[in-house]
Amino acid sequence: MRAGDPARSLAAFRRTLGAPRFELEPARDAEGRGRLMLRGRLAFSHAAALWRELRKHSMGVQRGQTFDLDMAGVESIDGGAMALLTHLRAELQQRGVGCELVHAADSVQQLVHMYSGDVAVGRRKRRRPIGTLDQLGRATMGIVHEVQLVLAFLGQVTVAGLAVVRAPGTANWRELTPTMERVGADATPIVVLINFLVGLVTALQSAPQLERFGASIFLADLIGLATVRELGPLMTAIIVCGRSGAAFAAELGSMKVNEEIDALRTMGFAPLRFLVLPRALALMAVMPLLTLIADAMGMLGGFTIATLTLDITPIGYLNETQKAVGLDDVMQGLVKSSMFGLAIALISCQQGLATTGGAEGVGRRTTAAVVTTLFSLILIDAAATIFFRGLGYE
Amino acid sequence: MNDVLIRVEDLTIGWDGVVLQAGVSFEVERGDIFVLLGSSGCGKSTMMRHMVGLENPISGRVMIAGHDPSKRDVGAPPFGVMFQSGALLASMTLWENVALPLQGWTDLPPDAIDAIVQAKLRLVGLQGTAAQMPSELSGGMKKRAAIARAMVLEPALIFLDEPSAGLDPVTAAELDRLILGLNDNLGLTVVVVSHDLESIATIGKHCIMLDRESKSIIAAGDPRELSKRSDDPRVRSFFHREPLEAAR
């Protein structure tokens, strides 16, 4: 036999148990009331056989009839078997069948009492299945509630921000520098690598198309503008969201479930000023810096492909980039990145502080923080692009 | 004349539509060791959370020295709180945890803060552990550190949620001695949530017993007297560790 095969192990275990040593026999007393005579040793090891027999005998019993379980012949019974008998009694009583555990010896009666086999059975509460409309309603109310929480959070953050402006000493400035280092400096290597590769791949995909029309030099325009206006800020935000946004949500979520947030409140510290504002300010400050690095690396990726695979000189590429990309293009990206930073910090912190339900809740809120932030980043990006277009930036 | 520090007036508490205690009123005098008793799930810890202003009641109010703790703004707290798990900030060392209220709410220089933190840690028997992280401490050490943090601003009132729960008898007895010492020597008012009978008998001067079924106070007074003389089977069953049926 293969070691660890569960089916074979179970079969071997069952063989060691031997045959069931109980008997069930339906009977009627002098007044015609039905009963089931139980005899022998009722044990958990033969619970499956016992349950099958009990079900078979009780199946046809109708409302208003009596079906007592006569324990007079029971030599011994364990907890598992007693649980089945008391469950059957309760089920039959709820169906309107008279059923009691009767004639038990003293030792058996103690177990009957322990398993509440001699107490009145309450009415069964019927669980109504939840209808589709009901589910839709609940989901809608859940979304409305979440939106309320988010709006309340935004209001509280605004109030906390204004309070800090009035009294700067009440903010937790000590947290600012370490947080900037954690979300900024520590994220630089991955921002460098990802943005270089994105620039490289974009150039690789675009170069043959441009070459076909003899417009290879415009690769510098395409990569330059796409990187500083869109890809640089957005890719950096996505990296920071996955890295720092998830960390913020998990960190604050753990603090919430471990009562650390409550402890802060009882020590007189406002969690928003102490935990949220430093994170939001750190991300707003660091995101433009990371985006500048991202812009440079994205353009370096394009430069690499242009100079290696196309008939473009390094100086020619740089000149074309300088002509195409203006300071206002870079600034558009930097403004966006600062907005992305604020969104990442606020959404992640809001989700973290809304955590309930232990470790599972922390996981749920962390996932929600990342998904909500990614969705928001795209929305903010679209809105900001339309806004800048409206201001006349082409 | 009694010097009442905490006044709980007609307080109804609960959450998600579930009422845990309804219309509860009691007072805690200055210098008392006041124990909130009751079986699991009766709302003792929730009552404490309302008393420190972490939750808003369904109705009624709590006043500490004439002020509503739930309306407190940021600033030095008028009382210290020890949570059941200790609730030390996991990202900070023990020293940083205890120093936090001093750094936030005093203008003490760093060497004075260090002196106070070291003294508080010594007081709770945690000398030499200042550089350790909370994750490196046992349950008892976390609770002691949390007491040190709760006392660091020298409050006149301290709340302790299940200080001896989950501790071995020796550590629990040491904590009891510490609480008694703080009360005797510093005149600290202590509100304790507990169902540890030995601890209650050792430290409790007054108590109230909350009941889950009736959602009200079913006994009040000296815990030792209640243990000996109460006629209420629910109180007797609690103090004598008997099933309610046996006490009846």
C-alpha cells in the first residue's frame, strides 16, 4: 500500500473497527405509539451506519405521530452517537413528531442531559434564500456605505490638514523623512528598471512602423512625449501603488485590528494627523522625483533602440527630443504624478483604517486598496489629460 | 463628601443594532480600584471603550472629571489606557512606545525623556528591555510595557483591560502587586476590566457586575463582600465558579 493514500488508509482504519455492535428495531407500545428500540454499543466509529439506520427508520414518520428513541437496551454510547440521536430528536420534534429519548440507564441519561437531549426544542428558524433583487439591493447599499466612508474620510483628512496648517506642531513630522525614504529611495531601482524597459519596448514596437514611412527620427518625439506625459507618471504610480499603497493599507489594517489605532487615540494622537498626513505628504513629495527618474529612463530606453537599430545618431535623437518635449510637457506629468501620490496614500490609508475582522480583513482591505487605487489612477489620468487639453496643451 | 471622578449616567451601549448594556449608571471615586466584572460577552470591554471615549453610546453619557471623553480633541490625555493585548505600536521599540506621549505632549529635553522612560520601565520590571521590539516580548511583558506607557504622563486615572488574562499565576500576581502599589503610593484611580477571581479579590475595592441576559448591573459593592454575602445566584455562580444551575 502506498503510504499516505487517504482512501486506503481509511479502509484499513475501518477494518480495525470491526462490524457495528448495535441494533435498531422499530416497535409499538401497548397504546400503539411508535418507538425505535436501540440496543448494544453506539459508538462514533460506526456513526455512518447508525445515521443511515436512524434515517431509514424515521423517514416515514408523519406529523402528529410518536417516534420515541428507547434507550433501555443501550449498553454504552459515546458523544458522537449521542449527538446524532439528539439531532434526530430535535429534527423530528420540529417536524411535529413526538420524539423523546426514553428509558435510558443513569449513566446514559447523564450523557443525554449533557447533549441537551432532554430539553425543549425551540422552533426552527427558517432561513429564507436571498433573492437576486435582495442581493442587488444589499450590494448597492454596501457600495453607498463605502462611498459614504470615503467621503467622510476625505472630509476628515481635509479638516486634519487645515488643523496642521494652523498648528504645525501637532503633525507627526518625524514620520515624514523615513516614509519618504521607504516609498521613494527604496523604490528607485524598480522604477529605473521598469521605465527603461517600457521605453525600450515602446520604441521596439514603434520603430519598424515609423521606418516604413521614412519617419524614424520621429521615434524621439513619440517616446519623449509619451513618456513624460503618460507612461512615466502612470508606470511610476502603478509601481508605487503595488509597493507602498499595499504596504500602507496592510500596515494600518494590522494596527487597526491590533488596537494600536485605539491606543494612539487614547494617548491623544489623532490617527489622521499621526499616520495619514505624513504618508500623504511623503508620497506627494516623492512621486514627482520618481517620475523625473522614470522620464529619464523611459527616454533612455527609446534612445538605446533608436541608436542601435535605426539609422539615427545619438546627437540627432537628443536634438529631436529637445525639440519635441517642452517644459510644460514635463510639468504636466509631474502635476499628474503628485495627484497620483495623493490618491495612492489616501485610498490606501482609508482602506487600512476601515479594516475589521482580523488577518482576513487586512488581506481583503489590502487587495481592495490596490484595486481601487489602480482604477482611480486611470480615472485621474484621463481627467487630468482632458483638463490639460482644455487649457490648450496639445 | 465623596469625590467622584467618573460618572456614568444612564448609558446604553452596543453595536450593529445589538444592545449589550441598557441604562447603566454608576460612579467611580477618586483613589478607587474599581473593577468591571461579568461573564464573557456581557460588554465589560465595550463599557471600558465607552468610558475612555473610543465609542459613542447609543444613549446616556460618561463624564470624567466633568468632561465627556468622547469629545476630547488631540492633546495630552487626562488618563492612561492599557488594552488587553497591550496594543504597543509594533513598528517602535519599547523605549519609543513609552516615550511617545512624552515626545508628543511635553517639551522635555531628550535626556529627561530618557530618564523618565527608563524609570517607568524599571517600575514595571522591564529594565534592560528598552531596545526590544514588541514582537520580541512575552504577553506579560507587553502588558507591563503598556502599563508603563499608560502611566508615563502621570495621569490620575488609568484603565486596564484584562490585565491578568493569559498570564501565568506568578506574573499575574506581580501585576496585581504593581497595580496595588500604584494605587497606594501614587493615589492613582484604577478602573479594571477583569473576570480573574483571584485578581479581583486581591486588588478590587469596589466593583459592579454586568449581566449579559438582563443587560444591566446585577451587583455592586466590595467584591469580597459580594462573594460571601450575595443572594443573587448569578453573582454566587460567578464568584464560586459554579454553573448557574448549581448556584440556583
